[in-house]
Amino acid sequence: MDARFPRSARVRARAEFDRVFERGRRCSDRLLALHWLAADTPARLGLAVSRKVDPRAVVRNRLKRALREEFRRLRPRLAGGDYVIVARAAAGQVPAAALRAALAAVLQRAGALPAPPPAGTMPGLPESPSSPSL
């Protein structure tokens, strides 16, 4: 299976970013802001990680790699359209795992990513007591 992140899966032009910012749906948390413009096209990703997040390029690139990889992993399950993720200042101080979890949570809150299936073999049934009463 080809696991690359092709150019066709990226929001690249300034006009595309502007269109998503102007017409897209917004959702955010303390680490990330998501702008999503729904469309019938496959999901595409644009990233904005400014120097306000961290002045060091190494840290900004690490954030972008983690976000790109998580988006690539979730892409088959995402609704179509253009996604622009803006990293907030707090994102520079968290580990990559927390960043990936924040991305999944923001995508679910926006309605772009279906919620994970409930745990257990028979979801929806009430819990039974652990020991029967005599």
C-alpha cells in the first residue's frame, strides 16, 4: 500500500487557504484551530504553524510532521473537503501523541470524522452487576 502524502492531498495556494478561512466551518481547542470547507473532493490538508508557536524551525517542523502523519492516517475516514489546521502557541510544548489526539478530537467535534465505535461486545446494553445478589 502506498502510504505517501501526495501533493494532490495538500492545500497549497494562498487563494485556497483564503477560501477555506472565509467560507469554512471553524472548530478549535487549546492546541489547534480547524477550518473545514466541505466538498465532494477527497480530503486535503493545509497547515499553518507560525513563529508564535515556537521561534525554532525544528519545533515547527516536528509539529507539522506529526499533524500531517495523523491526517494521512485518518484521511480514508474523513469527510471530503479542504482542511486547514492552525497550531496555537500551546502546541509547541506538548508531545506528538497529545497533538495527534487533539487533531482527532477537533475533527470529531467538527463532524468531519465519525466517532469511534463503542467499546464492548454489545454496546447499548446496561451494565450488569458484577456479582449477583442473594
